[in-house]
Amino acid sequence: KLTYAFNALEPHIDARTMEIHHDKHHNAYVTNLNAALAGKPEEKLSIEEICKSISKYPMPVRNNGGGHYNHSLFWTIMKPAGGGEPGGELGDAIKSAFGSFADFKTQFAAAGTTRFGSGWAWLSVSSGKLVVSSTPNQDNPLMDIAEVKGTPVLGMDVWEHAYYLHYQNRRPDYINAFWNVINWDEVSRRFKAAK
Ligand code: MN3
């Protein structure tokens, strides 16, 4: 269950999009992942463990397991009246990795806009350092097949299902609005845990 109402992120992300995204899309990933692993010993593993050795699994586990991990993270790194600029250790780490918060925003937004087709933009901790990357489909930086590996602390869904009802083809407008719903407290918590 979401910890906030479907309309809590309006006007940036509309209620109908949130409802379909959470109750239909994420739900389908969970159902399909459970079906793909039913009766197998891997059923007992955490989703993180599965992602880390994803190359050993068939495509349905990669797509639906990634879908479950990615969306579980996505709901928590957003909140009503979010946004602003992170301070503390995370704020310092962003400045040291990217030069400034503005430079980080430019890189992260570019990762989302230039991802062709469906995928995600990520901020991850990789060998103790923050990196921006993007992945296709439901892949993520935890996966052993990822081009840029790390522990995700912030993820932005750029599948059309994440924005199309309200923004249609204007992905850059959705990305712009996303900055207003980021839950930096949760991103900071994930950053400290990942280091
Ligand atoms: Mn999605």
C-alpha cells in the first residue's frame, strides 16, 4: 500500500496515473514474479539478492523482479510537498560528485530524457561514490548485467505509463515536475545505508 493518497502528488503526478501505476502495473510485476518463481528455491531470496544475480534467471524474472524492486523504491522516494535541495551528508556528496546540485539535476534529467523507449534514471552509490545512470526496461543498477552497477538511492520511472495520461509525449515536463515530489529524507536514508 502507498503511504500517501493517490492524489497526494498532484498537480505534479495525477491521481489516476498513480492509481493505475501502483494498483495495476506494479501489481502485475508482483503477480508475474511470484508465478515465475513459484515452487523454486529462489522464492525464499530477497528481491535484492535476485537482482544481484539476475543473469542466471530467465527474462520473466528479470522484467518482473526488476519491476517489483524498482517500483518499491519509487513509491518511497516521493512524497507530498517534497522537493527542495538535500542537505547534510547527501548534499555534500552530491556537490563533490557533480560540482553542484544544479549540475546533478542536469545530469539526472538528461539520463531520463535520453533513455530511448522505456526505462529508468538512477542516482546510485557505486564504490562509495554517487553516480548517475539509466537502464532500459525494468533493469536497475543492482543487477549484475547493468552497465553502471551500484546501490540505487533515487530512481525515476520514465516509462510512458508513469506520465502519459497527464503529460502525453512531454516526458521533459514530467521530469521537471518530478523534482517537486522527491522525498530527500528517504533518499538520504538510503544513501547512508548504501555507503
Ligand atoms: Mn512504472
